[in-house]
Amino acid sequence: MTKKNKGKWLLCLLMLCTAALTACSFFSDKTTTKPAPTAEESAQGEETKPSTQQQEETVPEGTQSETESGQIPEIVVTPQTGEGENLLPETERWPTVYTPQTPSTTTEKEEPVESGTGRPVTYINDPALSNQWAMLDETATVAQRYYTDNFSKTRIITKDGYLYNKAAEEKITVDYFVAEGTLPSSYRNQGIEILLLNCDDMRRYDDFQIKPSETGLAVFAAMKHPTENMYLLTTGKSAGGALSSAQYAALLSSYYQNHGSVGRLYPGAEEYNRILSFISMYESQYEDYAVRSIVCDNKYAVATLSPAGNTADVREYVLRRSGSIWEVVVPGLESDPRAVITVNKALPDFNLDMLPDYCINDYRNSLNNSNLELINQLIAEQKVSISTEVKYMCSTSTYGYVVLNNEVKYLCTAVDGGWNIVMVSTPDEARRKMLSISKSAPTFIILDQ
């Protein structure tokens, strides 16, 4: 090897060593582990560490990718610290580790406030309310037993939301049961109210606990919370719940039976004819009616009528108004021996004063059975000469009402095996005469014309 070639070989070897050393230095810079921070540096790091929300907001879009299984992998980003590199400003650096956050599927139940939706479990378990719940449970149980025992014996209803004896016209209160000896006298001044409510109405309160088996009208006992603006309610079977004072007032308001003054509609009135039209559509008969009475308030109406050609086929309907539309909501009361109870269960806010004291079902077997006797006596007394002079007639075994073709009207009352027949000037006069004899007289026989 010449001296010149030997020099070239040494120069190449030197260049290869230099390149190798440079490469080692480069990769060493990339993988060198940063020394553990001192305690002081750690404290400073905690103060400047961005929150999870800030970390999520500073991660650029497109840095997350899902695996084939649908899971988002953990993304590890190592900040570049090599000397001479083009670094981001301190406030824009990516965090060292980004962990995707999964939304929580659980929420904490809040305590109810004035506009809350009912009672959380804390009301049941609150030891400070144990005496109140004990009194309410006992009262509801005793009152429910009374309602069950007397429901079929008399007319026990809900009136404005309260337990009410319609036959005796009295509200059933704690005082009643104290007098009966079924509740202790110490309950008398506790402010306990006894309600008769539809169980389904209580299901709209999310935290109100009531059994699925409890349906329809049931007795509830209620009292004001001793310290909060709430009312505690329960039945004899369920845990019950609590309503805010505003909710409690709104609940009872939905049972309020006063919908304005009650009055009788007369033929020719616009609402009178409108109600008959909706009844005709409901029956799909489109026939002439012999109307006996239409009574209404601002929400409901009670119509009693029959086909003009069959006065014994008396029908009784309850209708509800929505704007200018009347809808038949309770049909068939003429064949119901407990019409008051039926209507009250179906429409707890219906004003029962609109229902008559008579029950049409009590007279159905005797309707018009006396018509032939009345015709014969009218002829005998020379009030008519032939039966075709009679325009309208309806009778029971004790009363009859007759309208002639010339609009002369007669009220007939059964006496001593015969009939006392007197002329009346108007249907209202005939009605007053019958009610003076008996409060529950079957005035539905009177044609309202």
C-alpha cells in the first residue's frame, strides 16, 4: 500500500466513526429519560397542571381514533425537548397523557324545593317525621276501612277532594273517627286531612310511592310538614310521598266541583240546541226528542230526554264542554241505581248538585203502565173526547203528565185507586207541585216545553 492510499483509507475510517458517533448522540437525545423532579419542582408542576376539562379542550381534533372493538385507545404524546427544535409556546403544548372521559350515567337525587316533583326517600326515613307518618298511616287505614264498609251501604263520595258522606251531607274528618273511638283523641288537633283521591292522579309525581294494585278512588291522609313548605300524604297500603304546598293546592283544585252557577236551559236557547245536536250525533239516530230537562254549569251538563215517539224510553247523559263542543262522557245513567257514585268516580270534579234526587232506574218498570187509565179518566172527565187529542203523555205508578194538541197541560197524581188531574200553566208549575209532595218525585216525566 502506498503512502497516498494509506492516507485516503485513514480519512474514510475517520469519517465513518464520526458519522456513527453523531447517530448515537441523536438517538440518545430522543430516548433519554427526564430525571425525577425535586419536591419543589413537583409543587410548582401541580399549580400549573391544566384541569381535565382544559386538557380535553387543548387536544386537537383528529388525535383520537377508535379501535376495531369501538374503544378509544389511550393516546400518549411525548413533547419534543431536543435543542434547536421548533417548540410550541408553553400554553399550547399538548399534555403528556390524554385519557378520554366517559359521561357518568348516575345522578344524585336532589332534595325537593317548592317546584320539586315530590318526596325523596329521605322523607320516609327521616326520624324527625316518624310520629307524623305513624299518625297518617293509622288515619288512612281507619278511614279506608270506613270507606270500604260503607261504600255499598250509602253514598260515600269525594267532594272537592275530601272524603264525604253524600247521604248525610257531611265531610268525614278525624273528629268523626275520634267520636267513633277508632282514632285517639290526640289526633284531633294535628291538622290531619282525610282525602278521597284517584290513585292514578298520584302517579304523575315521580317520587310518590304508591302500589300498582292501588287504582281508582282511595283514601289518603295528609298533613303539613312541621318545618318545611310541604305536605305529607299516604294511603293505608303505600308509603306515600310529599308534595309542595303549591302542588298540594293544585291537586285539590283539580277536584273542585264549582264550575260556575248551575242553571236550567230552556228550549230555544242556543246552548240547549247545541247540546241536543251533539247527543244526536253521539246516538247516530238524528230523531226528534221529547226533552225533559237540561241542566248545566260552565263545564258539565246533564240532559234527560226520550225519543218523541217513545216517551217511556227515557235516557240520561252527562256531557262535558270543551270550547263550543259538548261530548257525552257518562251515558246510560237511566239504568244505573247508583248514578251519583258512578258519576263521582268517573268525574270527581263534577258538581253533583246537577243530578236530580230521583233515580230513573227506580221507575223503569212502571213507565207508561198507567197511560190507559189516565186516558180513560180524561175522557170520563170530558177533558178530551178521544185519545188522539193527546200530544204527549208520560206516567209512573204515582204521577202522570199530559199535554194536549192545544197545549193544555195536566198534572196527574194517584189517589185512592184513581187520579187527581189538575191543569197547570207551565212545566215549571207542574214541577213545583210534584216537589212539594216529594223531594225525590220523578219530575223527568214532565215535558220541558
